[in-house]
Amino acid sequence: MNTEQSTTPPNAAAPRETLQGDRLCMQCLHPLVGRTIERDAGTGLLYVRCGECGTASALFEYPTATPWLNRAKSVIASTLAITAIVALLALGGVTGGFMGGASSEACDAAGVELSLAFRSSLDEQAKADPQIQSGYWTATHDQWLASPAGQDALVNARFGVTALVPFALITALGTAIAAPLALFIGIALTRQGPLRRAVYAALPVVLAAIVVWSMYYALGSRVAMSSWTQVAFDHYLAGFTALSTAWFLAFVAATAALAPSIAAFIARTILPPRDRRLVAWLWEWRGKTVPRD
Ligand SMILES: [Zn+2]
């Protein structure tokens, strides 16, 4: 065949397609865009001929802009790493904030419950006492707290509806915000195995818990706004904080450990088998094969 084929088509009647897209000549790196697509008569394979050096480049199996793909991959990889770090920090902030928020709100509510129980226990004479009426803390309050009625009220206020409803609602809200972060971190750590995923994701929660607990120890009595809230803080804060710390630790660790399985299940549910190669890493990074059913 002749080398002038690309510039002088032998059959002008047949429509000639030109190459589109970013392909470079393998020989001289000259862009091949706009070159006429030829078909080799012997083999039937498609190729384009470089306008600079005349080298023929097969269109089949020709690496398309590989350097750009590799660059894009490294950009995606570093973006993913930075996003994962940001997600870890955010997870610490969210869980720490909601741990402290849920337990202090529960104590506030329990404090109100205690003060109501105290007031209802007073006889007419005590209710008329201006000092008790004005809300100043007196020996009467301490005597009542130490009495069987006061001890009962302390037990009842701990797990009463008044305290548990705000505790559960704030914890649920924090869980809803932490869930996508834990899922993302778990998926980003797909290669690490379930135990490491759980440990890495739980790390910021542990740090957040340390901050929250040290804050409570450092601030001590200064956080409470009223004497009844103070009583509630003294009796309940550690318990509620322990409960929310345990919950967030367990939730984040379990979510991160299960995240790749959850993502793979969702991908399998919504993607037909031939489209799953886009997210094949969801299975391959865990040493599994992409399901074909
Ligand atoms: Zn060339």
C-alpha cells in the first residue's frame, strides 16, 4: 500500500471518519486528532497515520491519553486521602459535641425533674419559707436529698422520660450526622480489613471522648446553671456520658467495619452486572470477585 492513503483517499464515495479525542503519536507524540481513520486491507484493523512522521497507530488497544489518566488517578487518590482525614476530624468533632450535648441536656432535664419532686414534697409551711421560695439552696434541700424520698427522686430522675427523651433525640441526631462520615471512612479504608477499619474510625471518637471527659473534670461545678442542675450533674453526668461514649464508639466502629459490605450490597442492588466494573474495587480490594448475578 502507499503512504499517501491518508491524504488521498482511494475511494471518495465511502464516507471517511476522522479521529476525535486526545491521542498522541506513539513515535513523535504529535496529536492525532482530526486524522482520517483507515482500515488495513489485509487484517481489517483500524489505524490512523501520524501527520508528522507517518507512523501508523492502531486504534484498537492504543493507550488513550494514559499519562493524563494516571495524573487524574493520583489527583483522585490524594483528594480521597485528604477527604478521609477531614472526615476523621469531623467525626471526632461531631461525636464529641453530641456526647457532651446529649449528656448535659439530659442532666438539665433531670435537674428540672428533681426540683419539681422537691417542691411537691414540701408542706405548706416550707413552701411559704421565703428562702426556699426564692430558689436559694438551703439545708432543707440537702436534708430532702438524703431522705428516702430524695433518694427515690434521684433514682427516678435518672432514667425518667424527661431526661431520656432529649438524651435519645440528641444522640440520634448525632448518630445521623456521624453515619455518612463513618461510612465514608470505612469505604476509604476498604483495603485495611474490618478490624483495622473499626479501630481507625473509632480513634477520633476516643480522642473526642477524652476531650469531653477532661472538660467535665476541669470545669467541674462551673458548668451547672442552677443548684438542681448541679445535683443532676454530680449524680448523672458521668453515667450519661459513658452511655453516649459507648454508643458512639460501637456505632462508628461497626459502621466503618461494615461500610464496604454495605456499599457493595447497594452497588449490587442498583447496578446490572456489566456496569459493576466501575466499582469493581468494592469487591476486589476485599479479595472477592465481582458478583455476576
Ligand atoms: Zn508521529
